[in-house]
Amino acid sequence: MITGRSFKRSFAGLILSISLLNAAGQDIHFSQFFEAPLLRNPSLAGIFSGDYRIQGVYRDQWNSITNAYRTGSLNAEYKMPVGVGNDFITTGIQAVFDKAGTVGLTTTHILPALNYHKSLSNEKNMYLSLGFMGGLIRKSIDITKITTDAQYNGGGYDGSLPTGETMLSPNYSTWDASVGMSFNTTFGAEQEHSMFIGGAYHHLNRPKNSFYRNRSIELNPKYVASIGVKWSLDDLSSFTLQADHSIQGSYTETIGGALYSYKLGTDLDGNPAYTLSGGLFLRWKDALVPVLKIEWGNMSTAFSYDVNVSPLKTASMGRGGFELSLCYIGFLHRDNSSEYKMLCPKF
């Protein structure tokens, strides 16, 4: 008979097996993917109304089943004009921290980014952006919490027995790189609407992905197609559509949805006191994701919760994970600030 303790150990072993041996595993992802733009595509850095942006997302997933996933993302971007035309350049950095499972599989990313925005029009916002991102990835596990078949004898589990994993290393570091391109523009009678479309190629250098120092095990490249459209319905409200489709090895993921936004306050044209947004996203065959967002001043925050609709919904009782995001966008009020530019890449 499997006891609660032995089931937990078995589940930990399952997570370890998937994490260590399955080289075709998926990347870290967020339901609020639109709040982690560099993870979607490095060419989405700098596409906002401001000189700099700082964003953070925190995700807590599947704790109804086990001590599963806790993931945090932090990105910072700085945009400035370059040359004598309407071109811009954005520098940035993307940091990710993820900890999963009883064995504490921990992943840390530190990825600087660079994006060049080429203006394609002198009359309206129309930009083609080419972005690069690359840096260090470090992974580690707590070997003392590993259980293996070698530690089970006729009487059950014996933690004093050796694991038998003599070639297993508790940590390793590798390098990663990504490239992406995007097109963004405004449209409509008064250029009141905006949109972008982009594609990215992640892990182009096929970084090593093995705690056993097996150089033949590599992280599969990932291809991401992204689209976003924002319609201004009237002076007070707007409708925003966002979607991503990712392919990594044999795995695919499609997520998309929409937010409806409404302005509140007295100065609704120039500086509304608040903008409230609500909507629904779907990660295909996995989860429904309701989202609530509020913007005030330079700040915004959003909350979402995954409602599991995958085959795991029975074990998880429909519970997935919650996410909380924060974003701050500001101007530097310098002479060449994008605040004073008629044309600037933004969405």
C-alpha cells in the first residue's frame, strides 16, 4: 500500500525524473505573458509610452498537489532616441527565478537585452524592431532530498541507503541566447488604435541541459509568434487582444485572450485617475485565466488565477496557480526624452 509519505516521495521522484532526464521539457511560462515581454520576444523591449519600464511577475502553481512551482520574473528597460531621425534603441535586462518540487529544482536566468527600433514612417508610429537577448542560466537541486529506487528495500524506503546516482551534480551553469523581430504601428482615422506582431527564436545556441554533465542533452530551441491589438472604443474605453503561440520540440502552447479597459477620474483625456481592466485568457487544453488589472499614475498591477481544465483537473480539483504583476513606467524629462517625441514605438 502506498502511504501519504511514500506517495509524496514517489511524486518527488517523478518530478526529479522529468526535470533531470527529459531534455525536451518546456520553458518557464506565465499566464500574464503580456507582463513579461522579453520572455516572449526580445524585440518587444521598449515598446511602451515612456523612457523606462520596470516589471515584475510572481507565480505560485499547483500547491494543491505538492510543493510545485514558484516563479518570479523581473525585467527593466531603458529607451532612448538614436541618430537624427525617429529611431530608438532599448537596453534592458531580464531576470528569472524558479523553484520547483520537493528536491528544490532551482533555475536562475540573468539575460541582458538590446533592441533597435527602426522608424518606417515620418507621419505616424510605424517601427520594425530587432532584438537580441543572452546571458547566464544556472540550475541546482538539493541532492539530500532525492529519493531513488536504490533506497527502497524489502521493508520499504530507507533514507540511509545511497541513491546510486554517482554522476549526479548538484548544479551547473550554461549560456543562452535569443533573437526576435517585431513590427508595431498605429492605425485608424486618428491613429487611435495600435497593434504589433512579432516572432522570436529562443535557445538558438542550444544550451546544455543535464545535471549528469551529458553534453549531448540540450535545451530544444523555442519558436514564439506573438500578436497584440488595442482598439480605442471611445474616449473612455478600449479593448486589447493578446496572443502567443509557442513550439518547443514536440510541445506546443497557445495562449490568448482579451482585456476590456475603462478610464475613471476627471481628466480622462490627459491623465485619468485610474484605468480598470478585466478579461479572460485561455491556455489551450490547459487553463482558463481570469485577469483583473488596475492602472494609476505610473503604476499598474494585475492579478490572475488559473482554473485548470487539463486532465490534471481531477487531482488538482480545478486549481492551478495565481499570478501577481507590478509595472512602473516613467519619463526622465530630459531634452531628448520620448515624452517630447511625436513618434515613438509603443503599444
